[in-house]
Amino acid sequence: MKEKMEPILHIILGTLRYQEQMEKSYYALAAFCDNMGEEILPFLDPLMGRLLTALQNSSRNLQETCMSTIGSVATAAEQAFVPYAERVLELMKNFMVLTNDEDLCSRARATDIGSTLAAFEIEAIRTWWHVREGEGMYEDEFAKANKVVGMVGMTT
């Protein structure tokens, strides 16, 4: 599947060089990424590099389109997106605090991305902190005796 997707992805990314085609290209990229699933993983770094740059240096319409694309990439990449989450959330804060009526779409898209990233965190908590018998994450004897694991930290 990767062999079929890679040329298409390169074509879409190539069109991003042309200012007049950027918005449509990002829409195409969002639609394409929606259907990639884990096939997106080898392209994650270059995609996010372009998207984060465009998000910071573009018109509001293009920023909104980039946010949609980032949401599509995050959904496709799932837990593999976590290393980008902190940076993306920092950028989304800038949109979440906008108060003008014309910024409603930007606020909504930023909030949507925040919700997606929160869902990844919830899934990670379920995976690592909840102990279930027979899942193989923990030895059976430990899983029978414990239902939740955690860490206790201390600050000085």
C-alpha cells in the first residue's frame, strides 16, 4: 500500500510550493491523510514540519485548512502523533483565545484538535495504568492482585 500512496503524497506535497494552490492542496492532503491510517507513519516528520510551518506563517484561511489537515494526520497516526502533541497544543492555544466572531471557525478547529489529542492521552492511560487480566501487558499474577498501577512522585 505504501508504494501506491507515496507518489500521490509527493504530488500533493509538491503543489504546496505554489501559493495560489496551497489551500486546495491542504484540503486534498487532509482528505488523503484521513484514509492512510498507519501508512502515514513514514511521512509523519515531513508532513508535520510543513504543516507547523504553514500554521505559523500563513493567512487565517490557510491556517484553518492546516488545522484540519493536522487533525487528519493526528487521527491517522494515533499514538505516533504524541511527540508532536505538545507543540501543536501550544500553537492551538493562540487560536483558542481569539474572541472575534470571524475567528469562530479557528477556535472550533483548535478545540477539535485539542479534543483529539486528549483522546490519545485517555487511551494511553487506559493502556498503561489499567491492569486487565489476560491482556499480556502485566503478568497474570500481578493483574489478579492489582487493577490500577501508578507512580508516586515527590517535589522538593
